[in-house]
Amino acid sequence: MKGGGYRPWRTVFKSRVVYSYSVAGQRYAADRVAFGSNLTASLPGLVSGQSQRYVQGDKVEVHYDPANPAAAVLDCRMRGLWLLWVSASVFLAGAALLVGVF
């Protein structure tokens, strides 16, 4: 293989929700739905759930930074935070088993 190897093309899907809002008479637009990274997948069904939650024309509650109203998000919860707690618990339980606490 020449030129750095063979890389086949692959289609990747990403959900995008765009919303607009006003603060003190100034109009803003944003596309951040939640904190964290954006989900991309090779199957459209894996990313369509987020865009189906928000129907075009519906009113949504926008959370914005008062010091910088252009920075906004729809969902303030940290998704996937439970995974951090589960991982930490498994790690601590494994360490306790190795030390002989249990």
C-alpha cells in the first residue's frame, strides 16, 4: 500500500438542532443541545433521537451565560456522568479486592 494506506470512505451521521432566542432585545442563534461531545454514528438511527425531541417551531427553554448570552445550551445536565461513577466504583472495588479488604 502506497500513500499512507487505504482508507475507505464512510458516511457518518450527526444530529443538529439549531434554535434562536432573544436576550435584552438582541437575537442569538445556537446549536448546542447538551454539554459534552456531539454524537456521531455510522447508522442514522443512533443519532436521530436527539433531533426528534425538538420539533421545528416548538418553544424550548434556553439556558445562556448572562456574561456571554451567545453561549447557550438547551439541556444543562451532564450526559454520561453515571458512567464516571460506575467506572470509579468498579476501580475502587477492584483495588479493595486486591488489597484484601473484602
